[in-house]
Amino acid sequence: MSIRKEHGNVSETTFNSPVDIGPLSAPDGSVTVADAASTTKVQVRGGADTGAAAELGVGYGRSQRRADGALVCGTRPDEWTIYAGAGQASAITAALSEVFGHFQGEPGEGFVTVIDITHGRAMLRISGSNATAALNKICNLDLSDELTPDGAVFSASVGNVGCDLVRDDEGGQTSFLIGCERSFGKFLFIAVADACTEFGLSVPHGWELHGH
């Protein structure tokens, strides 16, 4: 098994997000957009028939929250992403290394990689009763409850940015985590915030969509 941390991870406690404002909320609370770039993001790749896959226990397109609060997502076939609170990458990769190491050498057990991608990915969270309606304006997929229920994991274009999304409702309220390449993080935040203005969200000067 390979455990790798991306180049440029100087410290898990000094993460610099491409978004330095927020959260932004409509006065009635119907939609909120918040930066979540400091979320720990650990990518696991391995065959679907491996012990590592069985240990993760989540199929492609679904997610499950562990007892420790980490969210395990079946991001793509043979690929998972684990999201957790800020600064937990080392602990998560170490724990996965220990668990997955028990499977190495067993018949049919393939090569598994665990990569800390925290600093390479921007992320935001949009929540509220109007979150789906706002996203539907700029997303190329139907985000209805029938097609993207709580727990759904999928990839889509949001504001013309390729993104990984998780429907991760909180307290009975609709909520989506949206991740993309770090270099597009600020533009994505601006595009999502702009889609929310129809529902009363006010965008600070300099963060308007037009002119960027």
C-alpha cells in the first residue's frame, strides 16, 4: 500500500483558503454559503473487491458518516474520499495505513493508495431551504430529492467548474458540500453566491460575479 501526502503541505494548521469572506446568508436563513476549504480531504484508491474497499463500506455514489464524524464518500469507481474536520489528515492517513496494512499479501488484494489532497482542493457548503433551487440555476444535473437524496455523491459542472458534490443534510436542512480544484475555489464561491442573490443573499463588493 502507498501512503502519500501531496507536495506543498507545510502544515495542517496553516491552511490558506482561496476564499476569505463569509459565511454569507439570506436574511431569512433560506440559503447560506460558507467556505469549507480547510476540511480534511483524504483520497483512497483501490479495487472494489479488496479488503480496503470492504473496510470503507461505501459504494460508488453513496456516503456514510463514521462514528468519529468523518464522512466516507464513494467518489468514483474504485475511489473514495474521506472528509473530516480541519487538521485531521495525518491521523486519518495513519489509521487507514494501519487498517489497510492488515490486508496486504492476501490473495486478490490489490494495490491501495491513500493520498492527503486537503491543500489541493477548495470546498464550500451551501445549505437551506433554497439551496437546491439556487444550485439548480448553475448546475448541469437535476438536484431534486429523487435524484440526489441525502447521502448522494456525484460529480457535476457547477458554474462551469468541474466539481465533486455530496448531499450532506444537517439538522434536517438540505445541504451540499461542493469541492473543486483549488485554483477555481474563489470563482466557484462567487458563482454560487451569485446564484443565491435571487433568494435575498447579499454579495459583498468585490465578490460579484460580473467583472470576474
